[in-house]
Amino acid sequence: MGASKQSGSQSTSVQEEVLWRVALWCARRERTRAEVEAYLRRLKVPEVVIPEYIRILEAHRFLDEARLLRTAVETLWLGRRWGPLKIVAHLMARGIDEERARQAVEAFLPESEWRAWLRAELEELKASLFRLESEAERARLVDRGIRRLVQRGFPGEVVLEEAVALGLVGF
């Protein structure tokens, strides 16, 4: 990769071996800079060498946080239908700072897209209320549906705003 092997140099050979090990680890799944730094520390790589390893991994595109942000937002939205708040929290838990995580969500998941999906979910919930006979059952179902959407990472005020607009709850 980046470091050249010097004849008879044991430390260069070990460094290359560690670097290849980390590169293969990065190739299995998108990693954040923080995750790679923590992994290098677990491998007992000296602190002074870590920035150079990171630079080499980025130069060879084994580590690419912009790519990670794009794929994470798209995967968590399309695959799991997580809302913007839960996606930001997930990215932060992986070592991305909050501002950068929010920017990624705004860039790759337009508010109009997740609001339209949220509205459709609430409309589906409203349609399912007609099969219930008691008002208490309807209220329980609406409460459960709203709670589920908030737990999936959609802003509570937006969920309530849409629920009120559809007549699911009255304030």
C-alpha cells in the first residue's frame, strides 16, 4: 500500500502487515475515522503513527467518511425507515460529530421525502381506525402509532402536527 518494504526492516514489515489488516477490516464495511482510530489502538499501534495510517487508508479510499455518510443515511432510511433524528443519533454513536451528521441527513434525505412517507403512514393508521368499534381502542391505536413513529426517529412535533392535520388527534 503506502509504505515500501525495506530489505531486512522488521518494523516496516510489521507496519505493512498491520496496515493491510486494518485495510481489510475497513473493506468489509464502511468505517468512521473514530472507529479506525479505536481499532488501531486495540492493535497497539503507537499514537504517533495513527495519523499516518489514517492518511494512507484515506488515500487508498479504504476510509471515506463522505461515502459512509451517504450510504448510512440511504441504508437506514430505505432499509429500516428510520427518521432523521434516529439516523443522526446512529451516526453520532459511530463517532461522527452532530453537525456533520445533521448535514448528511439534510443532504441525502430531504425533509419533503420523509414527511411524505410519515404522512402516508399516518393516513394508513387513520384508515385502520374504522375497523375498531370503541373509541378507547381507536385512541390506543393512535397513541401506539404515534409513539412508534417517534421511536423510529421522527420529530415528535412533526408527527403531532401531521396527526392533527389528519384529524387523528385534537388539540
